Amino acid sequence: MGELQEYVEEIGLYFAGVGLPRMPGRVLGWLLVCDPPHQSADELAAALQVSSGSISMAVQMLVRAGAVERYAKPGSRRTYYRLRPGFWLHEAEEKAKQAAEWHKLADRGLEMLGQLDEDGGDDRSQRLRQMRDMYAFLEVEYARIAARWRSGKTTSSSEESGS
């Protein structure tokens, strides 16, 4: 197995490890390293040595998730797929939205217990407060990450300090 295939398998295994189907991970992995950057379903099936049905299901999942898009190649009637431009920024923005939703759910729980604006409280309130505080933090941080990415200020602090 070549290095590219090993990398593709590594991404597939990562997907499986976080509870997602392995095949979409493999397709995503291939679309990250393939040349040209757009591939037909037949090309994906050949590269990954799987059935066209497996590719179809995997691509559908990745398209729904916003990671992959259909691509029309001039002069060809085939449908091609490629990693959606801007996907990684979209991921950070989605994480910020998800954190905001969890923040709201924690506030709702605290409100239900009559503890929204109080400190202390019982164990239930403390668990909800920890959840709220973490997701409030993540909401702000993911939004900052997306803003930094858009502004082009993406160097880490260790790179900036010369570490």
C-alpha cells in the first residue's frame, strides 16, 4: 500500500473512531490528496478499490455535510466531486453555532431550575453552569478563530514568538 493510500486509510479510521462511517472519511482523505482535485465517482471507486454504491453513499453524506461539492468539468458530461472551497472556515463557523446552541440549552436548564442568575445551587445547577460556561467560552473562541482566519492572521502564538 502506498503512502497516499495509507493516509486515506488513516482518515477513514479517524472517522470510524469518532463514530462516523469509515467510507466518507476515505473519500474525504482521497479528495485531500488526489490530483486532479476533482474526481468522478468511477475514479473514486477505482482509487479506493470499492463499489460505486459505497462511493455514492459516502459522497452523499459528504455533500450533505458541506465538505464536498459536485463539480462540472467543462467539456465533460460526468459529475465530479471535490473538496468544497472554504470548507474549513465553514467548520469553525458551524462549531461556533453549535456552541451557541449548547449555551442556550444550558441557560434553559438553569432557568428551569430557577438558577439562571445565581451562583452555587445543587449538583444539577453546577453541572448546567459548567456546561454553560464551557459553551459560552467555545462560542466566543470559535468565532474568533473564524475571524482570524478570514483576516489572514493565522499564525500561532508559538510561531509569532519564535518558539
